[in-house]
Amino acid sequence: MKKTLMVIGFVAYMLPACLHAGTGQELKGAYQPATVVSVTKLSSTVNYAYDIGIRADCTLYVARYKSANDYVPIEIAPNRTLNVLVDGHWMRVALSPDHFEELRLIRVLPSEGKPCANDLNGLSATIPAGTIIPVSLDSTMRSDRSQPGAAITATVMQDVPLGTRTILRAGSKVTGHVVEAIGAGRGSDEAKISFQFDQIRVGNQTLRVTTNLRSVASSRAVLAATPQPSSGDYADNQIQIGGDQMSYGPDGPVMVGSEVVGKSTSQGVLAYVGQRQGTECRGAIDGNARPQAFWLFSVDACGAYGFEDLKVLHAGRTEPVGQITLTSEKKTVRVGEHSGLLLRVGSGAEKTEAQVISSPATAR
């Protein structure tokens, strides 16, 4: 009898994997097999914590595991296969038929590899004017060290809906260059750095695009707005960069006061653009009134957050179009690695759509 119960339990444990293996669908709504690709201990936290990279089909999930005794279960090791279930901001991991762990999702990115599609519906892809693209800087920009012409890159942090079932995937790269960098005292009373992002790399395809800046946040402000569970069962409401309150759970609401303006997803906020009175940032433009990807930012975030005295001197909406200039009364303008930016595709004279400039057949 005991042996029979063990067999039944094993079958019940493996059944979800058998039913869903090989479907190629996103890991959500049912247990599916996934592979542990990385285990990284965090040294900046008081409690023992690890970021676990888990890949399923074409999606890489990064989930946080907290340990009371500074260890990770032996089942959670690189190259191990586990059955997992993603539900909103949480991942449930089956370590055995009767042992489950709940991990808080930190990031969701497309996985690399030829079978994983990461394009914009082929060569006809365009990015409509008014589309907001949330990115994280891949390196630091400094007014006293960055050189004019130096390449800069940033990573798209949330799937960006473009309409007609087309999506700019998280993990895509936005590229550009430094235009000018001036330190205080070198012919100027304030430090200044100018730069622009003008291309988006999606797999082997590159699109030219003109963007302007809606908001920029320091890496510290980004970390403060990153969801952190207050216990194993739930997370506190989170304050977005700029002031919105996010409630967690599947499709949890994003609130401005008592008004619901959007919903939370496993990657960030999907909501309608706001326009706070007294700021220069605009609401919806060129008829693009669809929900936008705000990642960790408020829907009406505008300007600089988390910096001591950084100012957005020029956002790139007017001449020189696409060129962003940041200034500081300190000796140096420093925008560190992992700082967050809300870029916006320009309108009208700002070039209304992204254009394909290279494809798998012509890329070098």
C-alpha cells in the first residue's frame, strides 16, 4: 500500500511536466519543467539571500531565495531541472512531491538562443510615436571621463506593447553615443553631459529611432523601488519612482491617489501615461493612448530622481532633437550603471516611427 501511494505521488508530481513540456508557451498558469542556470549570493543584504536564474523555454526568470542558514537547497543548483509555477510576482518551485519553495520574482527577461524569437514581427517592425521604453544603463556616464563619440548601451527592462500583437521584448538593447562631456570649471559654471539613444538592437535586426527623455533615476532610486517581500507570504505595497503606489498580486492595481491608472505585471507597471501639473512632461501624444510600460516608474514621473542636484537641461524633444543634456552644479555629472531611464519615441518633426536599418541578411 505504501509503495502504491509513493507511485501515485510521483505520477502526480510529474504529470504537469508531461502535459506542458515542449509547448513553447510562456511559463505561467501551470507547473512546467525549467532549468536552473545560475545561483548568485547577494553580499549587500543583512539576511542571507540569493538570486536564482531559472530558464524555461525562451524566458529567463530571476527569483530571490532567502535562507535562514546561508545555504541553498541542493535541488536548486546550476543545470538542475525543476518543476516551477509562475503566478504574478512569485515563482513556486517544486523541490520534491511534498516540498515547495516560493521565490519572489525580481526580473523576467527573454532567454538567448536560436530557438528563442526576439524580434518585432520581422522587417515590417515599427515603434509608434509616443511609445515609452524603460531602460537600465549598462555602464556609467561621467562628465569628467566620458569621451564624445563613446558608445553607450542600455537594456530594455519590460516588454513594451506596440499594438497589433507586436512587442518589443525586455532584454533588447538600446544604443547611442555621448555627444559632449564638460566638467565644471572648464569654461562652464556647471558640469554637463549630452548624449542620445538612436538605435534599438533586436536579435540581428537594428532599428533607427529618435528618442527623448521623460525621466531618469539613480541606481539607488531604482533599487528602492524594486519589489522586496516583507515576509514569505506577501510584499508590502511599493512606491514607484515618482510617487505611485503599486499593489502586488496578479494584475495588482497601480494607484494615483484613489484612482486606478494601471496594473502590475511580473516585469513592472503597465499603465496609461499621466501628466502631472506644473511639469513639462506630456501625456499621450500622436494618438498613442494605449497602456505603456513604466517598469518601476510612476505614470507621471518627470525629470530626475535620486540624484543630489542633477537637472534635465534638454530632454531632446526640440532642437537638437534626440539629444539629451544633463547638468549639475557639482564638479561632475555622474549617471551610474543600472540607473533607470524612461525614453520616449518622438513625434512629428521628431521622426514618428522607428525604421529598420539592418536585418539578419545585412547585419555585420
